[in-house]
Amino acid sequence: MKVAIVHDWLVTNAGAEKVLKALIDIYPNADIFSLVDFLDDKDREAVLGGKYATTSFIQKLPLAKKHFRSYFPLFPMAIESFDLSAYDLIISSSWAVAKGVKKHKNQLHISYCYTPIRYAWDLYDEYTANLKQPKKLFVQTTLKYIRKWDIKTLDRVDYFIADSIFVQERIKRIYKRDSVVIYPPVDTQNFTFNPNKEDFYLSASRLVPYKKTKLIVEAFNEMPEKKLIVIGSGEEYEAIKKIAKTNILVLGYQEKEILIEHMQRAKAFVYAAIEDFGIVPIEAMACGTPVIALNIGGTAETVIDGKSGVHFLKQTKEDIVEAVCRFENQTFDLASISQNVQAYNTKRFKDEIKEFINSFEV
């Protein structure tokens, strides 16, 4: 059986790339396709085992390495340019356009869907609200075109797999398609239980606006007696470092070993993003660390209020402050927190994917 795995783009080793790595482990002889492949050597080895993906024409466009997203209007054309006619099975790892690859009737296409395109659907208003003309008109026109293309290409997917119930509901609402839920793989082997907690809170993510790490820092600015450590890099790093008061330590990017060590020692992990699933909070819980998180999206499914952490309802600093105060008035069974998330392990993901795909004749 010839297998093609199609991933939107390869520029970093984040949550979707952990899924991609597991898919490659299942199908080690699969060929990988991606709009662009700009992984550094370390991430290339970790995700692709040192291999290179077959890329689209966007890879060679001017300034693509830093600004490939500026070619967004060309993404549908680029993903359709791949010739996958020789493959029996196509697996798309898709949060943008990968699910729109062309196929013929004798091929099976299964799409592991992290979300329907956020900025074209759920985040359309938020994404376009503050743009100025004429850029606003261009972006709105582009996103409306993307929406039409996204719906038009639905018949290219035979079966959808959603990465959470939250995304399953989005797929049903936007695409009018059913899906099965298979939660992503979590590295519970390396993020191991440690009962010895210290007097600090931890937040770790890419420092980009939708992750709301800046909001967490603003909340802890209101609680000068509580220590917060922030791990991560991204476009908001300088802004976060600038506003952080003396009780907040912004470490920037750290190697995995340092992240694990901090997760194991933190009294709680604080997370404010609306996530499709959210691997990082589960990594924290695997360390026996309770999670203070938003009661929307993936963390509403994976964090159990009062047992594995504390929920808050809105993305406001007031809600975060109130949740931290509630956390400090509760006790948690740290060993149970770690034990209960072992079900998200990588082997479970691989077994469920194989069982699902093997149920079809390819």
C-alpha cells in the first residue's frame, strides 16, 4: 500500500507536528507532502526522521522562508498542485488547506482535522476587525474565496477524524460532516510524575496573541505575592517581558528537558487559550501538576474542575485571578492527576489510528 501524508506546512515542531511524527511512525515508508518545509535540522530529525517533504511552488517564492503566510491566497492552488495519483491511501494532517488535496475515486483520503480553517470561519470577525483599508477589503475577499474553496473540496475527504469533541462539533457545524474523535498523542513517557511541588506557577506556549500568555502575565501583575514563570518564544516575547513585574520570570525558549523540569516542579500550570485540543496542559498533568485553564475548547474536555485543576469562564485577567485564588483553597490528588491522563499516550493514538484505517479496504 502506497501512503501519502499531507501536512499544511513545516516550520516548527509544535502540536500538529507531534501528530505528524506519530503518523510517520505508523507508516514509515509514507511520502510526506507540505506547502513548505523550512524545518531546522533538530526539528527535521525529531519530526521527519531527517527526511524532507515534497513541497509546493510556494517553497521557492521570494522571502517564503519568513513570509510564506503572505502567499495565503495561493495556498489552494499550491495544495492542488500535488500529484498524488500513485497512492492508495492519503492522510491529511490539516488545520488549513491540506484536506483539499486532489484525489481520484479509487483512493482513500482520511483527514485528521485539527480545525476547519480558523481565520476563514470562527475567527473571521476577529481576524478582520482591526484591519485598515485597502488591506481589509483584500483580506475579506480572500477569506470569502477560501471559504467557498473549503466547502467545494469537502468531497475530496472520505472520512474525517477530529482531534477533540470541540472540533468534532465545528466540523459538523461548518462542514455538515460526521467525524470520529481520536485525541492526539501526548508524550507521557517523558513528562513524568513528580509529587514535589514548589511555590511558583508556570505558563508555557508559543508567545502569540491567541495563546493569551500576555493576559496571564497581566493577571499575575495583580498578584505580586505569587510567582509566575513563563516559558516560550514568539512575537509577543518583548511585549510580555516589558510588562512583567518582579514576581514574573520570563525565560523565553527552553529545551524540552528544562520545560519538563519546570512542569514537574510547578504548583500549577496556567493556560488561557481556546485550544482545539491542547497538548501542553496534558503534559503538565502527566507531571502531576494541576492546570488552571479556560472552560472552553479542548481544556474543557481534558481538565476536570476540582479534580485535575480549576476552570475559568472568560479570557479576562479578573477571571484568571479568581481561578488562582480558588485553586489555592483546594487540595488535589497529584498522583491521580498524572494517572488519569496516561490514556492520552502515544501508543493509544497509534493503535486507534491503525484500527480506524484498517477497518477500510485500501
